[in-house]
Amino acid sequence: MILKGVKVTLRPVRLDDAPRFVKWFNDPEVNKFLFYRSLTLSQERKIIREKLQKQTKQSTHFCIDTKSGVHIGVTSFDSIRERNKNATWGIVIGDKRYWSQGYGTEAMSLMFEYGFKKLKLHRIEFDVYRYNKRAIGLYKKLGCKIEGIKREHNFWNGKYWDTYQMGILDKEWKG
Ligand SMILES: CC(C)(COP(=O)(O)OP(=O)(O)OC[C@H]1O[C@@H](n2cnc3c(N)ncnc32)[C@H](O)[C@@H]1OP(=O)(O)O)[C@@H](O)C(=O)NCCC(=O)NCCS
């Protein structure tokens, strides 16, 4: 499956994407926003292999490429729960040179359109660290709401920080 936008194309993850994921997930300026804080190449290859096998009804992962074919990030639905029609979503623009230029907005829009229209999801949800102002700004811009707070859930830079639980319903998605 390939999802095409104006600035980005979302395409399936391949095993040879692994070195870029490792670079991004080991970069402290990137991984301060992520669940992963460090990762070896062999761990990443194992994760990709497992995800490719699971790439069924339960999860779906896309690499984010620019129009000129530069791989800059990844976005996914994990744990697609068929009965309740909801899923957990995530995004990383791992190449910092591409931050704040609209790539995340378009990749997220393509994914949510796919989630609500193709997968017929009723609800999409995700967590975000409270100090991740850019991500929270983006998510609110596209209609997501803060639904809960996990107090002092994330340890970073010598102290505990809250994590927001965010979500959006199909009727709130404006496309
Ligand atoms: C978060 C991320 C996906 C955003 O993608 P991006 O391409 O950098 O962001 P965009 O340029 O598309 O949109 C940024 C939007 O965020 C908001 N924003 C940016 N900086 C902000 C700030 N300091 N405070 C509040 N909102 C801000 C604005 O709404 C902006 O949209 P606008 O330019 O139309 O006003 C990307 O920066 C990223 O992957 N960062 C590192 C990993 C990460 O944080 N992943 C998410 C984990 S939950």
C-alpha cells in the first residue's frame, strides 16, 4: 500500500531502512520524544522483521519519504482493535533537517484519512510527552484532544514529566 500526498509519500517499511531508524532512535534530540531511547542495528532488524510478519489486520507501518525519495521518518497504526474499531498511532520525522516544514502535518493527515476512511476506525489514540510542544501543537491543529494525563510517567533530563493521552473520533476528523 502506498499513500501519496503533495510533499510526502507513505510506503511500506523495508529491512534496508533499518540503519536510518537506528541513527534516529539513538539521537538524543529525537529520542527524547520517543518510547525508544537506544537501539542496535540487530535489534532494529528484528523489530522490522516481526512487524513485517504482523503487517496484517493488527498493525500497519509506513515509511515517510519526501517527493524526491528521501526517507525522513515513519508512521504507524499499532494494535488495530477490530472489534472496537480503534487503533494506536505514532509518528517520527527522524531526520531533524525536515522538522517544522509541514511534512508531519501531511503524513499525519494521510494516515488519519487512511485510518478513518479505509480502515473504518471509530477512534485513533496515542500518547505524547508533555514537553513535546511541536507535536502537541500539530495534534491539536488536526483536531485531536487531550483526554488524560499520566502524571510523572516519563523520566527525561533528570526529572519526571507528565504524558498526555490524546485521541480523536471519526466524527471529529475534518480530513
Ligand atoms: C512532531 C512531528 C511529527 C511534527 O512534524 P513536523 O513536520 O515537524 O511539523 P509540521 O511542520 O508539519 O507542523 C508543525 C505544527 O506544530 C505546531 N507547532 C510547531 N512548533 C510549535 C511550538 N513550539 N508550540 C506549539 N505548536 C507548535 C504548529 O501547529 C505547526 O503547524 P503550523 O506550522 O501549520 O502552524 C516531528 O517534528 C517529529 O517527528 N519530531 C520528533 C519525534 C516526535 O516528536 N514524534 C512524536 C512523538 S508523540
